[in-house]
Amino acid sequence: MTVSSDDGRMPAEPSPAPDSVTRAVIEARFVTIAGRFRDAWTAAQQDLVRTRIKQLLDVSDELHRTPMANHDEPEIVFVPYDGGGVANGTGAPSC
């Protein structure tokens, strides 16, 4: 495989056929969705929903494999609000 010139990461490989556990998760999520939306779906619509569920599982797996270090985490700035229109006692109006 070649390295992508944009960000240095390897290009995404096509997802393999789902294993039995993944198929069971897809089917369980499909049944949950089908239970919430009780309309009759065509076979093509059912296949589309299952495909989208598989795509979500693939993205979730990829995100879980991505290592995060301290510099990758979002920076949270906590500025307490004192209720008087002034943030953190600085005299600056809060937004």
C-alpha cells in the first residue's frame, strides 16, 4: 500500500465481510430500529439500513483504534459564571 500524500496515513481498506458477532450486532440494532419505526420496509430499504449500521460500526472501530495522547485531547477552558454578568471576576462581560 502507498502512503497518502495528504496526511501521511494509510488509505482506508475496504471493510471485510462481517463476522458472526458483527452480523449479530447488526441484526440486533436493525431489530431495535425496526421496532421503533413499525412501517413496512422493502427488502432494499432493509438492506440499506443494515449497510448503514455496518458503516457506523466500522467508523466506531476505527475511532477506537485511534490512539489519543495528551496533545490530541480537546482543550477545555472552564470559566465560572458568577450570575452577575461578569465571567470569572475579570470585569469582562460574559457571552
